[in-house]
Amino acid sequence: MAAQPRPIHIEQANYLEGGGIVGWLTTIDHKRIAILYGMSALVFMMVGGIEAMFIRAQLIVPNNTLLSPTVYNEIFTMHGLTMIFLVLMPLETGFFGNFLIPLQIGARDVAFPRLNALSYWVFILGAITLNLGWVFGSAPDAGWFGYANLTSRYYSPGPNIDFFDIGLLILGVSSVMGALNFFVTIINMRAPGMTFMRMPMFIWAVLVTVILILLAFPALTVGLIFLFMDRYFGTNYYQVIAGATPILWQHLFWIFGHPEVYIMALPAFGMISEVIPVFSRKPLFGYPMMAYSLILIAFLSYGVWGHHMFATGMGPVADSAFAITSMLIAIPTGVKVFSWIATVWGGRLRFTTSMLFAMGFLIEFTIGGLSGIMHASAPIDLEQTDSYFIVAHFHYVLFGGVLMGILAAFYYYWPKITGRMLNETLGKWHFWITAWAYNATFFPMHFIGELGMPRRIYTYAPNMGFDFWNKFESINAFILGFAFLLFFINLAWSTTNGERASSDPWDARTLEWSIPSPPPIYNFAIAPAVNSRDAWWVMKYGNVESHGLDGTAAAPPPATAAEIASIHIPAPSLFPILIALGIFSMGIGMLIAWYRMILIGAALMAFCVLSMAFEYPRWGEEDEHAVSESFLGLDMRKVGIWSFIGSECVFFASLISTYMVYKARSQGPFDAQILSIPLTSFSTFILLMSSLLMVLALAGFQRNDRFWGTFWLFGTAFFGCIFLGGQVYEFGDFWLEHGMVFNTNLFSQCFYTLVGFHGFHVFIGVVWLITMAIAGALGKIDSKRALSVEICGLYWHFVDIVWVVIFTLVYLMRTIKQA
Amino acid sequence: MAPGKPILKITGMLGALVAAVLVLTGRANADRYPLDTLSPKSDLTREILWLFKEVTILDSIVLAVVVVALGLAIFVFSSRTGEPGAPSVKHSDMWLEMAWTIIPALILIAITVPTVRTIVHTQPDRWPQGALTVRVVAHQWWWEFQYPSLGVTTADEVHIPANRVVHFELVSEDVIHSFFMPAIGGKRDVVPGQVNQITLDADVPGEYWGQCTEFCGIEHADMRFRAFVDTPGDFDKWVAHQLEPPVKPDSGPAADGAKIFANAPCAICHTIKGVSGFSKEYNFGFRGPDLTHFGERTTMAGSIMDNTPENVAKWIENPDALKPGVKMPALGLSGPELSELVAYLESLK
Amino acid sequence: MSDHAAQPAHAVGHHRAEEAHHPGPVTYIVIAIVLTILTAFEIGVFYAPFLQAILVPLLIILAICKFYLVAAYYMHLHFDSRVFTALFMFPLWLAMLIVASLMLLFLYLSHHLVT
């Protein structure tokens, strides 16, 4: 499917036109991918909203029998999963992130366009997997955070939790790929002159968000892998047999889960930071502190996860530590709220629907944040946690906060995305009905929470003080649903009847408003030269502090036909959707335990990954990802592989932590009895030497010595195979000589999992090396292409480094058991 | 053009007024709402309430500042056509930024210090000599209460003496639950594989309600209990009564019911001391609540309904209809046999 | 994949030419020898009875040395832009924080086994 990049014709008006269905299925244009994400997320918003309506319908009166507890438990679980993973995240990063990042930084596309498409296709198939449970009458039903050991095969025998497990694993893959892409894009592809401190605040927000995604999702992945092993292979990661504890799931989940809520909050902060300055005709107040506070929030978010576990009995030291860190994180958040208010203060305010939602965001998010401070105090939380008080808190921050921010962004960016204005009258009705109905639905949840109503209950007894407020909330929830109907009608209406939008209908401040609405495929005909913050404002009015009320804005010089004709757009590709289908097939194969389907899926995936890797640039062509394009002078793929390595650090840290804590609790055969130092010393030596061979290979290619380069590559792969052989021998020896199988005890399961995953990484590395070596043997690698060997090398050395850690912690620091 | 400023003002004030009225009327009657978290009746919950009040006041101040500042900004600076004067373009102010970093930090310190003090104070690792230990065993979907030092076992309803330190040990037979007694104990999760604790000293005798607050499966909503704080005299009487052997009716429907109990599968799950209940090794008699003194309990089936003969009959006939997913099977009893069994159970006072 | 009319202005000073400061094969081989010696030390420490008391800190130090050598020289971090070192350091610290926190949290839990 490899095709040469094709030149652009001037007649091609905008990115939405042309290509047909196949064009959409094979697109790698970030704007189209954004539309795919956006439309999917809007559909799931309706699904999640209907699930919410059912919840409120069941809870409208006490002892209601509208829904059985089985169905209710599935509905509240899916409502949470849908809203978080299938609505908020895809809208913020998949839709707005994808669409706006290149436009705001003055780039033509993201760093890895096909990876971008792959992220989407994996997302939608993961979303389908999660919802497949409905089709089989077994939707996930243990809450969106699915606490072990309720999720074990014993207590949840049906496939409900399998849909949860595998669905989330697939979605996690999509998120990490998308995050990596955006990270490299923002680091590397900013327009000339756009330093970090001149980026739009939305870009700052997304940058920090994707760092959070990269470093939080691996913990969830490990947790889900353990759950999978418990349910399918009979291990005991989360059971109470033989020393394990279900608390491990909670730790792994919330180490992911707390950054996750900031993953949802931060992009909305970014959107608000775009909307408010434009409709106040003022620059964002306190830009540097706004940027630093984002970084501080992200940093701290890894240290507060225990506040979700205050009731679990972590002990006074842990409770105090997490209470303190949770209070700390309120400080940078408060700085942001005050800065936004200061932005409004003194401005010339225009209350478009977008601005109204931004104002709503400020109040609602503040309320949510303040109730959060209550929960941060552990003793208070012992009354509030798992009650409707918490439900109120997170709906205030996620709905009143994040979703209103997203709605503000919808009303603001819809003209840019579709070229049509939304109906302002309908928008204002949407806002005012929402403002009332939303607060009327969720504020009273504070009251019933205080009155002791637990969460996740399918019904409640009368005369507990819950009756009136539940009815009140339910009625207003239906009104809120109606308000959303107005929103969807507005969206649909505008696509045909909306007033056509100019390139800058709001007189805005950032670069995306300097190009037509909707944008052409290539975004910018000429790369903008950036000299300050609010680059577009400065181009129009001369400087950031100008209020732009006098005189007309300067228009950007139009691109010449010659300039446009010289733009090359990368060709669409079929491989992203095929790779996604391979992954989906593996997931479904695991769900229905049909192993052939797993193999076929894996084969399809492997074949398409290899094909996509060699799709272009075609051999003999110049590598288009030139360093000169990069802002920091760094190659994009190198930044990409280091980001991936960072993510893998957290992955292995989660595996290693589990090994360390469980080996102490394990009963039965333990490491000192089983592990063989002599054998492993040899393997360690081999792996270290393989790193030497790898750098020799790279050095060979860098001095254009193709023979030695290829030779050392084969050597590295060979040594890798020896290492793997050693592992196979070792595992076999443990099995046959010691009778130690996967689920013999905690030690065995953790050992096999940790060392097994490392071995799997080695295996992938060997495949990669052999591929590169064959390419080298065919004469395809020279000094100009040496970077691809360097990338492979970085992965290989990282795998070696992980082994250094494993060798030390697992083999050499053996447990000394008392006799 | 600033739209709807009057609407904004009026709606906001009206909404706040309505909410205030409802909240105040609600709180005025809070004591009769049995799960209320703001009516403390023990030392533990009083400390929590103190913290809650402090945070609420501080939170309200901050909210007021934000609402007033934003509201003022909106009203004063909405654009009007023909408005003279250019908007300010000030976008930084070091003193202001320092102020809104430091003042919130100070407020947070004022919350954190008493928080940490309360955490340490309410999680002691030692108890006074005279403390009573109650072992709470959580099951899907009912609560069992054991008094190891006294030799008492019961279910659904726990009795504790007032003005005496009570130390609850929380264990689970299956999944994670949470033991929530808002008036006297706050909550603590019940995690299989570990023993969690709540230590408290309740000082107001009365009946307090509780519920499971960690999603634990299909009937999580119906896993409730009652906590009775008795005067020390009443508590001793209750303990003495629990230690007495069960009533053995000689004649009448209750006596027939006793025979039915002995022959029906009831004994496999339910203990009546001396009548049924085998060793724990075989897991007989421990899957369901201890029924030795069932007749004197006020509630049943996870405290979801009152203990009346009608309810008992309905329950035995078809437990799943009242609590879908419950582990107790319908035993196929009906008619006169059923009423005799009910009579027997209700006679177990 | 596209042309720029203007050259990017490298406002940030992280710009080291990739080809400068390249260690030669000799350096790499020397490092490999050092790594082998360090590994031999580790195994020696493991078997030496008189070092058991300080086994853990000694092993950690040796592992850090090996880690550093591979990262700085084989992965070229010492010679590359500092951006890459930052990209690696932050997740590394986070990883260590996760391992340390979980070990501490579970240390407390081990006092709460079922009695």
C-alpha cells in the first residue's frame, strides 16, 4: 500500500472533502482522525447519558423495582467507564488535542500520523470490546474501578469482568500511543520561534496531560494483567490465599487512577485558558505561573493516590502522608482559578455561549475542588467516602468542571473545525437550562451524602432523608438530558444551516485562527514565524498587550500557488486499521478462549506492523523526518523511543514492586531454594555483551561500514537468542526439577511474570534486530539511515538495563528465611 | 451586549435561597435520619465533626471570595456598545500571585495540622485494659458480630456499652466490604486477609444504623445493620441473655416448627446453639446468621426489614424475591409448615 | 514530510551536533570489560559470607554503576542533548518512588495479617 507522497491541488478546499469512505478509513490526517474521535465520543456521550437517565429513574423513589440489582450494577459501572474512557478522554485528547495541537503550534500534522490513525482504530475497537458485554447480557458490573477480589473468577464467574479487563487493556494501548505521538509533536514540531513559554496554554495542558498518560497507564496495564492472570491462569495476585491481598489492585489502580483524573482535568484547564482571554480581550493572567502550576499538579498527582484508600487501613503514617500531599495539590489548582478570574477582571467581556460555559466551569470546578479538600482530610473522608458526597464531588469536577470546559471549547472551536457557526440562541438555552438542571441534580448529592446515603446502591429505604432529594435530582437530571438534546440538535443543525464561519470569527489570539475555517489539509501554507505568546494576536495587532479595539487587524499574507503546489502530504495508509483489527482479534480471542483467533490476530498485527514500518520513506528516498524540521534539533523518532522507554520504566516498576512485596509474603518454595546464580550470571554476562555488540553495530553503520554493521547486528540478535535460551532452560528447570509452575505460589507467579515479561521484551528486541540485520544485509542501511539502528539500540540497551535491575533485586538479593 | 445579567443575578439568588431553606429544614431534622454523618454520638465522630465544621467554614470563605470576585468581574466588565475607555491588559502582578499562593497554603495548613492530629489520635495501636473487643465478620450480604471474650455470636445487630472503649476488629469472609456506622464510628473497609480496626467510645445510648459502603456484589445495597449503644447495665443484661441456651418450646406450633428446623436443610447454614451448628471445619452453620436468639432482634435479612412473622414467612418462602441474588435458597416450605417454622423462630427470644 | 520556507530558529541552546564526541569502539570494549568486572564483583559479593551484612547496599551501588555505564555510554546519554537525560530521569525517579512507596505500604500491611 506504500505510495509516494502526493502533491496538493489548490482546488482541494478543505480537509473534510474528498476520498469517500475509504478515505476516512485510511486517513492519517490529524484533523480527520480528530473528527472520528469526536463523533465516536459524542455517540458514547449519548450512551453514557442514557445510562445516567436509567440510574436516576431507578433512584427516583425508594425501593424502586424498575431495574433489578444485576442490571443496575451493570449500568452504573458502564456509565462510569463510558464517561471516563469513551467520552472525556477521547474528546479532550483524541478530538480537541488531535485537531488543535498541530494548528496551535504551526505544524502540518503530528509527529507520527499513521500511529495517530492507529490510536483511533484501537480506541474504537477497545470501546466496542468494553460495550460488547451488553450484547451478551454481561456488561462489566463491579464499578468502574472494579475492586478485587470481587472481580475474581470465584466471585464474578461470568464474562462481565473479562470485558472490563480486556476492553481497558486495549483502550490503554490506544491512549499510550496517542500520548507518545502528541508528546513528540509538541516537543519537536513547534513553529520557528515558539519556545515553551510562547506556546498556547492549551498546548502546555496537553503536554503535561500526555506525560501523565505515558507514566500512569502502565500501572493500570500491570494491574489489569494481574487480574487477567488471576481469572485465566489461576494465579493469586488479588486473592487472599497464600499471602496475596486484594489491596494490591487498589494501589496499582489508583497509582494510575489519580493521574487519570488530572488527565481529564488538565486539557479542560487548557481549553478554558484559551476561551477566557479571547472573550475578555486580555492576555491570560500569570502565564508563567499557569504553566508551572500545570507541571506541579502533574508531579504531585503521583503522590496522592492513597487518598482514594483512606478507609482501607493503610495506617496513620500513610494516611497522614497522603492527606498532606492531597492538600498540597490544592495550591497550584487554586492559583489557576484565581488567575482565570484575574484574566476576566478588567477585560472587555463578551458573553458568547462559550464564555458562559467557561464562567460556569469556574464556579462549578471551584465547588468540586473545595469538596475535594474535605475528602483530603482523612478523618472527614471516613464519613464521606463511598457516599453520595463523593459522587457530588467528582461530578462537580468532571461534569461541572471538565465537561463544561469541553462544551466551552465546542462552542468556540466548532466554527474552526466545521466552518459553520453554532446557533447562539440555542446555545444560550443549552447553557441556562444546564446551569440550573446541573446544579439541581448534583448539589443536593452533597446533602444526601451528609445524610449517609452510600453510593452504588440500586435502591434505598424510605424515610432516611433521601427521598425528597433523590426525586428532585432525578427530575432535574431528565431536564439536564433535555439540555443535552438541545446541544446535539445544535450540532446537527449547524452542519447544514449554520452561518459560514470566517477564519477568525472570535477575533482570537492563537495561530489556528490565522487559517481558513475549516482548515485546508496542509494547515499552513507557510510555516508561521513566532516571536511571542499569542502569536496570531501579535500578527494582527502588533503586541500582546494591544487590546485590538482600534484599527483593523493585519491579515496574513496569502500563500502563493507555487508555495501550495510544493507542499507534499503523506499518503493514506490501510495498515493502522488492519493493525487495530489484529489487536482486537487478539482481545476477542482471549475473551472467548479461542486460541486460533489470538494467533491469527497476532500474526496480522505483526505482519502489518512490519509492513507499516517499511511503508515509507521508500528505500532510496530521502528520510523526510529531517532534523531540520525539529524545533530542538532532535530527531522525532529518538524522542519517541525515549518517551516509550519512560513509559516502560513505570511498567517494570509496577511488576518489580509486586515481586518485592509478594516474595516476602509467599509461602512454599522461595527464591534462595530455586534460583541458580551460576546460570543467571552467565545470562547476565551474555546480555551485557550483546549491548556491546549493539553499539559496535551502530558505530559500524555510522562510519558507513555496512558489513561490520550487519555482522554485529546479527551478533547482537544471536546473543539475545542465547539469553532467551537460558531463560527457557531456567524456566524448564524450575518446572521439571522443582515442580514450580506458574501458580505454585506468590513467588513463582511474580517471578515468572516479571522475568517472563522481560523475556518477552527481549524476544521482541530479537525480532527487531533480525529485521534490521536482514535490511542491513540487503544493503538498505547506510550512515544516513543509521538512526533507525540507534533507535533499535536504545530499546535493546533499555531491556539490558532492566535486566541489571532484575538480576540484582531478584537473583542476588535473595530472601533470607528464618529457619 | 451582556445578556441576562438580571437573569443571572435572580436565578443565582433564588437558587441559593431555595437550597438554603431546604438544607436548614433538612438539618433541623437530621437527628431522625438514622445514617446522618453530622450527628456524632461518640468521641471519634465528634472529632471528625469538628474537622468537618472547620473545613466547611474555610471552604465557604474561599467559595465566597471566588463567587464575589467573579460575579463582580462579570457585572462590571461586560462589554457594552459605546463604552468608553480601553480594557486593562494587565496580565501579571507579583504581589497578587504571591498572595493567592500563600493564603491558600496557610488555610490548608490550618486544615492539615488538626487532620494529622486526629488521624494519629483516632488510630491507636493500644487499647485500655477494660476495652471491649467486638469482632465484625462481613459476609456477602450480612453482618456477623462476635464477642470473643464473652462467647457471644449474633448477626444484623450489634450491642455495645456506652462510655466504654470498644475496639472493633473487622474481618471479611469473602470480598471487600465497608463497616459504616456514621453516628458513632465513621467507616473502615473490611478487607479479606487483614484485620482492620475501629476504636471508639460511644456516650449516648440509643439505636444507630449502619450499612456496607464498599460495593461488594449484587446485594451491596441491602447489607445493613443496627448498632445499639446500651447503658452498661442493659449491656450486661443483653450479654447474659445471649449466653442463655435457646428457647425449647414444648408444645404448639413452635414445637412443631422446631422439628421442621431440625429436619430441613436450615441447619446446614444456620446455627442455633445446641440444636444445629457443626464444627467450623466443615463450614456448617456458619454460612448464614446465628439464629439462637433470633426472635428478639428488631430486624432481619441484613437489616432490610423488620423482624415480624409476616416478613419471616415471606423470607423463608422466597428469599430471592426480597433480596435478589441472596445466597439463601427457597426451601419449598409453605402453608402450615411454614407458619410453624416461623412461630419457632420468633419464639427464640 | 513537508517543506519549510524558513529555517527554524534554535532559540533553545540544547544543540549539540550528533556526530561530535563519539566514543570509539575501544571505549565501548573497555566499558564492556568494566561491566563484566562489576558483574563478577556482584557475584563475589553474593557468595562471600563476610559481606552478607552489607549485601543489599553493596549490590545496589554495583547495580547503579552498571546502570549508569550502559545508560551514559551505550545509550549515549552522556553525549546527547540533555533533553534525553531529562526524559529518562523523571520516569526513573517516579519508578523508584512507586517501588519504595509500595514496599513501605506493604510493610505496614504485614502487621495486619488475619489472626
